[in-house]
Amino acid sequence: LERAHILAPSYKGLEIDVVYDSVKNYFDVGHPSVPSMGLDLEKYFSSIPHPEDHYYWLDYKNLTEGNKVQSCSLLLSLVKKHHLADHIIVESPDPFALTLFTENGFYTSYYIPGFNIETSSERELKNYYLEVKSQLLKSKVHALSCQASSLPFVEKYFSGMDILLWYGKETKDLDYFLSLNYLTKKEKVID
């Protein structure tokens, strides 16, 4: 909550890792490799002054076919309560489960794992492309999300898709500034 209070006045967008707890029916804010603090997404939204003035990228860590209906219903109620209808991105590596969120009006993004395009063989790239394409054809999502280093692959093979990127290094090195320079020259880039 402290981080949200510090960041909210300066940033319009906040990325939040969430894990759905089907037993207690709540979204736990946190990353699975770190022990839970027991912070409920409902409490998180309630603690931010004017939550409707912000946008939220929910990195849904455990979305599955088994929990999609219950969790989508809960998220719909949170969105309604806090007036966040057009302020949520739901991201997951499970595009099939994301389809229900898309159908319920959420902007969705299929997280594709990062890989090193420079060291991948043509066969590895083709197989990866075919796997992602197959997942997209069988699901409904709005965007692909990946590390900035995967941008050349996504632009080449999925140029018609919306792309959500992040830069994973804590220090801003030359790669960061080169990526930023490249992106700012692109059409339709929103930061």
C-alpha cells in the first residue's frame, strides 16, 4: 500500500501482480515466489485516492480454466465498485482463460515468455511463432505482452497486434535508451 501511495500521485498507470485465491475468493496482491502479505486487491483499490484516475495492468499469475469464471465475476464486481471499466488490462500466459475476460469487456493481453531472438535458430523461431499463432487463433485477446527484447520478433510476426512491453532491468543502460529512442519514433506508442 505504501508503494501505491507513493506512485499514484506521479503515475497514471500501475502494474500489479495478482494471484487469485479461490478458497477465500479474493485477489492477493503479490508475486507467487514471495510469501503473501495478504493484501486484497479490493483494499489496494480502496486505499488509492480516486482509483478511477489511474490505469491498472493486472499481471494475473495463476489464471486457469478452473478459476476463470469465479475470478472474472469477482473482478467485474471490483471494477464496477471502483468505476474502473476502461482502466484495467488483464494479462496472463493462458490466452484461452483470458477469452472470458475479453468477452466480459476487459482489455486482455497474452503474456508470451521472453527468449533471445539473436541466439535462436530459424527452426526455434518458426516453432515459437507457430505456437503463439496457434494460441491466438484459438482464443480472443487484444494484445501480446513481452519483454522489450522480444519486440523485433513480435513486430515481424504479429505486426497487426497491439503490443505491451516492459523493460526488465533495474538500471537504465544503453539498451534501455536505444529501445526508448526506437519506440518514441513509432506510431501509436503510448507511454
